[in-house]
Amino acid sequence: MHEKPGGKYPLRDNAAGDLRSYSERPLSEITAEAVAKGELSGDDLRTHADALRQQARIARDAGYPQLAGNFSRAAELTSVPNDELLKIYELLRPERATHEELTRLADYLESTYGASENAAFIREAAETYRERNLLRR
Amino acid sequence: MERSIRFGLLANRDINKETFVEPWPEAGLIVADSPYDPQPSVSIEEGKVVEMDGKPRADFDALDLFIVSHALDLDVAGAAMEIPSKEYARMLADINVPREDIARLITGCTPAKLTDIVRHMNVLEMMMGLAKMRVRRVPANQAHVTNWREHPALLAADAAEAALRGFAEVETTVRVARFAPFNALAILIGTQTGRGGVLTQCSVEEALGLRLAMKGLTSYAETLSVYGTEMTFVDGDDTPWSKAFLASAYASRGVKIRFTSGTGSEALMGRAEQKSMLYLEARCLLVVKGAGSQGVQNGSISCIALPEALPGGVRAVLAENLLASMLGLEVASGNDALASHSSIRKTAKLMLQFIPGTDFIFSGYSAIPKRDNLFGGGNFDAEDFDDYNVLQRDMQIDGGVKPIREDEALDIRRKAAKAIQAVYRELDLPAISDEEVAAATVAHSSDDMPGRDIVPDLEAADRFMADDSDFVAIMQALQRSGFGEVADNILEMGRQRIAADYLQPAAIFDADFKVQSAINDPNNYTGPGSGYRPQGQRWQDIQAIPQAKPPTGFVEPHEGEPLSRLVEIGPAARGTGKEVVLALGPAFGRALGKTIGGLEHEEVLKAILSGIAGEGAVARIIRIYHSSDCAAIGFVGARLSGSGIAIGLQSRGTAVIHQKDLAPLNNLELFSQSPSLTISTYEHIGVNAARYALGKPTVPVSVKIDNGARLRLIVKTALLHRRETDEVRPDQAPLECLFDWEPD
């Protein structure tokens, strides 16, 4: 069956059975009782990469390709720890990193987390920073 | 020097507290059409942009490079740039062109092209464009909730009230950065007490903001500022790539993001490169889109006073909102900073976003008084709530909020303050006392709150930020202390975070906690009969301001028992001699007993009769049944009067002195300002009528002019007149009356 753009959107209503948390817990187990019994942790309420990939498809189909790209990069970043995310952001700020540091960062993200779209994005930043004098001197 | 009294008065008006300046393009002090703005152009070779807006690729700065690789759709650009700008402008204003047709072509437009399109549009055309191009069908609103004391109970109570009023997002910030986790917590608990599904954020430095989001304390962020020149961008300590990465980092944690831009920031930072504010904003917006943000907060934002100092500034601010919506971005359209000292000017400015509707009409309506607003003002604040509600009601426009009753507000504020008190207790944070809860329930501002010991609060905030406790611990604390519903709402926010539906363009949660965004509720406005208009229950809610009274309530206080001393004795004949006829309306002293000014009809009768008697004339009372019109009552009375002089008197108190040879709608004296009439005025009316009857020279009665009376009392006037008209009997001839009373 051909699905219209955003066919399953909102996933909360139309695909609840397929949704699970970052910790792989199904949405049906995210209940007030589970909270009360202390069965849930922060990761049980975090977004799974699959949901972001689905949102990326929905956004692309609805004519928002850049937003879809953002969601795809975000999907890759779900498994990157908080502290590392903050460090990567810091390195991408002006004059924080050398070209080599950014390239190494891209390689690391790709090899460790399979984050190839982020890696490509960071490599592009490295090239532009060199061209525009935004690398660390 | 000679001074005009009028100019002296004008100099002291609020509008003249503003600063106005003449344009200076070289300093970027020009809102649009700088002589240095480039002409639109693009050249594409082998799938690569080699020239844009008159600049060869070798001269591209970081923004140009980012725009050509991420924002411009090169498959569309060639054709899109060929279409004349004026043609786009006409399509935007044309209800017959659907938004998708324009949006597709706009993806191929350069910054100079975007600027050139809106150059052709006046504000009315831009408003038409905005009504159509807004991405979400239903407009919404965002609130600011802060207070200078950073009091948790007051924050929670104000957030709950804001949620109850209908704000879809609530933003807070800090005076002391270390308070960020507590302020975010208070806003979270407050909003989810008021209404489940309100999105919240705490505006702080980027890295701290991300950490709050990771902790589950916030659900959106709009602090991602971008600027229109490379140097300003770098001064802001970011690049388009770092900002785009930050956007993805937020999204990876299930947090909705919105970038911030706006005219004037580059000029303010001294790096406008001689370009107009609008052209630089077009560059910003293409960076925002290229970075994959679902939306933008624009409309000059905190710089609003700068474009407003320049000619065309308010038009340019509307133009930037329109540009963002043309690019398919959710627009939170400013109105968030103090834009004017003049309430006329600030309201006029608001209309440009309020009437067409934007995704968020305010990117921060100050739901607290201005003096408690840590964002620097708020163009509208809590003291304007009733004004704003009335504007919605006046124009049948959904401004994103609804009126609430005082008792509802008190209940929800108390509940939120108690919920945050319970969470503080359960999480072993510095106690919130019952006195603080009670104060927050009724408070208007920080001034109404007892002080707190800041040192232990800050230490606790540091510990709270450092440890692992997240919103699971908060939910448990709420469950344990009887706030299960609030915990459920926070849990549902967690489930929604897993679904990530609210990351899509212009997403909000409606009153049923269902997501509404450009995906499932896209704007479909194509002129009358299409798109969104507040109807049904929503329109009822907007109408139902607590100040609105049932119409019957206006008349009841004026009803009374028929005057026992006033008796109708038979058909009225034409009189003789120097008499004055006092002709009464059909309800006078019968169905109605008091004038609009609250004077007893009996007292009014006595006063008039005393006046007539005092001049030595005879009075005769006649009841008119066939008309309730004051002139008609007076004129019929005059024709029955032996002297030709009569006083016509309606039940609401309006009176006329008539003479039989005058045209029916003419008169000797008319007293239309019935609310201003006193017993002594009525006596004076009697005196004058008698003098006319006796042929004595007469000075008209002077009545105080109160131009506000009609404004205050027009509804009552209409309803009292209607009540009198109910008593009209068209076939009943005038009746002679006897009033069993003699003047002294």
C-alpha cells in the first residue's frame, strides 16, 4: 500500500506498538506503575535512533529535506554520550580546533558510532574553516 | 523662544520618549534597500554554485558557503531565480496561489532574491502572505515566566497559570546562572500542573542548555542564535556548522529546537558590512534552514528598538517573519521585548503578527509583570492580559490564549506551588514553606513573595545539576505526594520524547495532549472559507471573558413596582392656558422605576413638577403609549399642551423640551446625556419649560459634558430603551395621568 507523506505521523498515535526507548524498552512498558516501582531510568525515556530516522523520512516526504538531514544526524548522535556531545560542539566553535583535530574527530565518530553523516558534516566544516580562517591558530 | 502649548504637551507624550534616527547605510542603520545590498543572481556550473548575488565563489564567506551547500535547492534555483521578484510578491498576496507552489520555488532563491521579493510588498500584502505561508494551520503563543527573586513557588504558580491561559510553550531564564536547573524544574512542574503538553525551555548558555535538556528538565530550546555576517557569527562564538551540530545534538535527546535571528543584531554588534538589516536577515534564515532547524524566532527580538528607530522598521520586522514562513520555517514572531513606550505604538506593531496569525505570535508574551521579566521586558505583560483577551474577542482572532476566571487561577497556582513544595521536600532540597505556597498562590510579582535564603538554594542547585537525578526522580516525588496527575503529564512528555513527533515543524500539543504540526495540521489558507478561524468551542472560550455580563442584568436594577401615586385616568385631550405637559414614556414609573443614572422616577417627577410650579405654571402629566422615542413623546406632548410646551421624558431619564410648531425632531432643549442629569437638573428643566410656556426669556440648562458616558453606558442605554419599547402599544392614544403629590 502506498503511504501518503507523514502516513504514520504522529507515531505516538499510529505506531505506538513499534516505539521503544533508547534503552530498547517498548513504549507500553513506560507506565506510571513502572515509575513508582523504580523500574525506569533516564534512558527509558530517551529517544531511540529509529524514531528519529522515521521522523527524518516523514520530514523528507513532507518537503523538509534539511530538517530530515538534521534528524538523520541526530539519530547517529543518540549513542554519543552527553559529555562527548558537548566536547564536539565546543571543538566546532570558531578557532577551537586545527584541521587535523576536526578530521580526527570525524574519523572517530564514524568508526566508533557509525556516524558517517556527522563525520561528513565535520569534514566539510574543517575545509570551510581552513578556507575562512576559522581554525585554531 | 516662543513655545506652543500643544507642542509642549506632545513633547511629553510617551511616543516622544522613543529614539528616532535617520538612516545611515554605511553603519547598517537601514532596515531595507541599502544601496550596498547586492542584486540577486546565481550561476551554477556542474552542480556547483560559482557565483551568488554578484559575488564569485572565491569571495564567499562561511555563510555563503553554508547556504550554497545546505540551503539552496540547486535543482530549482535556475528556474526560481528567473521568475521576476514582483511575480513572487504577487503570488504571495494572491489567495489563489497555494502555499506549496510558492514554497517549492522559494527553495531556489538566494538571500538577495528573497530580499527583493518582499521589497515589492506593503504591510497589508505581507500580512496576506503570512496568513497563507505560516506553516501550522492554527496559531499559538509562547509565554515568558521568570521572576527576579527566582522563587521556585512563584515560578511554578506563574507557569501553571500561563498553561491554563493556553500558552503552548513557556520559556524561563535565570538571573543567576546556577539557578538554571531549579528554574527549569519549577517551570516543568508548573506547566504540567496547568496543562499537560506545554513545552518548556530554560534560556541559558548553549552547553548548559543542552545539559538541562539531557536531564529531561526542558523539552525545547530556542537559544541557537545566528547572525547575518561572518564576523558577527564568530563574535557570537559560533559558526553555521557548530550551530547545526548543536541542533542535531538537541534532537538526539528528543528536544525541539528553534533558531533565533532578527534584524538589527549585526548593526548593534558593529559588523553590518553596510548591508540592510533585511538582507542580513535573509542570510540568517537560509543558514537556519540549511542547518535543519524546524523553525526560527525572528522579528528583531531583543533588538526591536533599533529597527523601530528607523523609517520602515516595523514593516521590515513583518517582512522577516514572512521570509521565514516562506522558507517553511516555524515562526515565533518576536513581540517579546519592550518595543515602545507608547501603548498605541506597541499595539499597532503587534497587529501585523496578530491579525495574520503566526506559529507563535509572541516568542515570549510576558506572563509575569515587566519588572519580573528577566528577558528584558516583554512588549505585552501580565498586566495586559485582559486587554489581549479583548483584542481576540473584538476581532474573532485566535491569539493563542483564553480568558480564565480568578478562582481557576487561584486553584491552579496553589496546586502548582504545592507540587513544587512536595518535590523539594521529597528530593531533600531547601524547604518551601506553607507561607511561601500561600504567597505564590495570590502573588502578582516577586514583590509579593517572602525572601528565600539564596545560598543554600544555590548549593542545592549545584548538587542537583551534578547528580544523576532526572525526571524519573521528579515523577516519583510527585507520585509519593499525591500529585499523580502531574507525574502522569510529565511521563507523557517522556513518551512523546520517545516518539519525537514534536520535533517536526511548528509542533505543539493541543488541549488533548495531541501533537499538531506542519505534518498533520498544515496551514491550508487560500482565502475566505479556507484555513483556520476560531469557531465552535474555541470561539466560545475566547468570547467568555469574565467581564461579559448577561444582558438581563443591565435592566434588572432599574425595574420596580409601578408608582402607586401615578394613576392613568382617561384619554388625554388638548389643554388650554399656560400649562406645561409632562409627557412620560410608556414604561416610566411602571415597568421601570429608575433612570439610567439610578434616580427614582418618583423623585424625578417631583423635581420637574417643583420646577414648573416654582415659576407659577401649571403642569399636566400625560402618558404616551404609542412610541418610546424621546422626540416623539415630547412632540405629542407639545401638541396636547395648551401652551404648546411639553417636556418629553423617557424611563432611562433622557428628556426634551419641545414646542408644538417645531419639526418633530427639532426641540427647544435636549438632555441626551441622561446619566449626567441630577435631581436639580430635572428641577431646572421644569423651570425652563415653565418659562417658555409663560413667554419669559430663558437661559438653556447647562449640563456637564461627559464623553465617557456613552462609552460606559451604551449597552445599558440600549437595553433600557428596549425594555421601554416592550411597553409600546401602537394603538393606544395618550392617557391623562394623576400624580397624587403637591409641590411645597
